[in-house]
Amino acid sequence: MAALTMPRVLFLVSLVAVSLAMAAPAAAEAARGRPIHLHFYMHDITGGPDQTAVQVVKGPGPAHPAMPGAHFGDTTVFDDALTEAAGATSRLVGRAQGSYTLASLREPVLSVSMTVVLTGGGAYNGSTLAVVGRDDIAASVRELAVVGGTGAFRGATGHVLWRTNRLESRDHMVLELDVYATVPAAGPPPRAGAVGLPSGGHEHIDLD
């Protein structure tokens, strides 16, 4: 094999450098991912004919000092409606399905684990987000973690800002949820028909 001449060596080095430079933006874009923003209202109804949340464990722990009638370890499972606006008759866009446990001996704190599934049709229909975290119901704003997703949200990470919007009744609490997450750029794109509007650097998902 003939020895490489200096000009040929310089050419090969230049070629490798150009290839790396061209690959760098694509790698950076993949690392950044695609930011998204979802906004909806969650209806947690613990009694009555429209009940969506049922206590399945009566905590064996002591009575809770901040929540009359509750005990440490109380656990509830729920299948709550997610709506476009705060009213119970607003358009349904999905469900929040999971459980929460009274996880503090003294503070009104719930440990929440749930899956958000979008069911309103369109490009994101059937896609899910996994949400877990600490819900201190005495705080005006709580932050929970987005730890995964499926469909158009596969591999999502981020956070949820969780607020109590109002009490419709003694048994019906309305929560306002703002989801800020990042989906890997290499993940599956939304199906045709998605509508996105820029919102603070995030893709705002219109759930129509």
C-alpha cells in the first residue's frame, strides 16, 4: 500500500472535521428536544352520583391533625375527567388515572402517581404522560414531575404546575394543571392535523 502523502493526510483531516461540524447541530437539536405546553382542568369528585375518586385503603396510621377524618396512609384511586375549561360541562380532553396517598404525619401532603391520557381526538389522541410528586394541598402552587410518556410524548420529561382552582361542592375539587415538558426530537412526531401555537418558547398543544 502506498504511503499517504502530506496533502492527502491534510485532505482526510479536513474531511473528518467538516463531517463533525455538520453533525454537531443535529446532535445539539436532538439533545434539546421539543418543548411542549399543555393546559387543562382536572375534576376530582370523591362522592355523589358522578364520583371519580374512591378510597381503597383506610390508613392504619394515626388521625391526621390537619385533615379531620383522615388518617396517615389513606389511599384513593381516581379516574378524573380533564376538561378544556374549569366548568364540569366543558369539553372533555382526557382522563387523569392513578392514585394519591396521605403521606405526611402532620402536613396535608399527598403523594400522587398518575397517567394523563388525551382522548379528545386529533393528533395527540391516545398519547400519555406519567406524572408523580408531592402535592401539598395547603400551597397555592405545587410542582410535580413528568417522568415519561407514550405516543407523541414518548420519553417526555418536565414538570406540572398544579393549582386548586375552586371547589364546586364539598365532594368536587377542580384543579388547574399546566404541563411543561420536553419530548426527544427523535421521538415520534404528532400525526397530521396537529395545531401548535408558540407559547413562551414551548409548543402550545391545542387539544381540539
